[in-house]
Amino acid sequence: MTTPHVVVVMGVAGTGKTTIGPLLADRLGVPYAEADDFHPEANIAKMSAGTPLTDEDRLPWLDAIGAWAHGRAGLGGVVSCSALKRAYRDRLRAAAPDVVLLHLTGDRELIEDRMAHREGHFMPTALLDSQFATLQPLQADETGVAVDVVGTPDEITERAVTALDGLAR
């Protein structure tokens, strides 16, 4: 990308936001922030118990991510954030209007399989259905790209860099 944007790596749980985000940040030469680190403890406890978060639960989390993105405006950065609903993305853009969205997409079976094989994460596969039910894909008026998560992390990152480069043009 020709100018230092803040890229929000979004998608349902298990699409690889935490894997692709740092790889993308490294490729772009900017810092990476993990969205899970912005969650209040109460949110982590709810998700660990298999309880989906409410929109109200997400507001302080989204505001913290938006503040980080705002602080990186003009400097660039990559932050992961599920950003499943348009309203969540609008809230992020209210804090950081120039964010660019990278939507990691994929087949439900592939994502469920990846979730089943990861260790030490608080999001159970049981919540995957609620994630897909909540997901509102990027709309034409949102600055961003969608990238399929088939392949290795390096292949996905390469597709993301290419798609973001195309968006910058």
C-alpha cells in the first residue's frame, strides 16, 4: 500500500485473524495489535463460558480498538477485530475514519476444523454458528477487501497484500 493505513483484519472466529494480522503487519512494516487484548475481563469470561457477547458488551471493546486505530492514523498499523456487523465497523470508522477492512472469508467446515485444532483460545467452536449468523459482509460503500482463507498463512497473507495494493490503486 502506498500510504500508511490502519488495516482492520476482520472475520468470524477461526478465520486466522491472529495468524494473518501479524504476518500482514510484518509485510507492511507496521505494528500489530490483537483485538482480544482489548476485551474487558467480563467479555472473556462470557465467551469462555460459551455465551455470545451482546452489542452492549462489545461497545467498550470496539471503542478501545478504535482509539488504537485513531492513534495510528497516518502511521499505519494492523489490528484484528471480528467486526462482524456493519454497526461495529461504523463505530470503528467513527473513531478512525481512514481504516481499511480486510475481511478473511472461508468455508464453515474449514474454519470449524481449524478452530478444533487450536489450543489455548477462549472461543469455543460452539459459538461459530452465532458468528456466521451475526456476520454482515462488507458492503460496497465500505473501504476494504475480502480474502479467502484457503491455503497456508503465507499464501493468505500474499493474497491480502495483493488485494490491499489493488485497493490503494
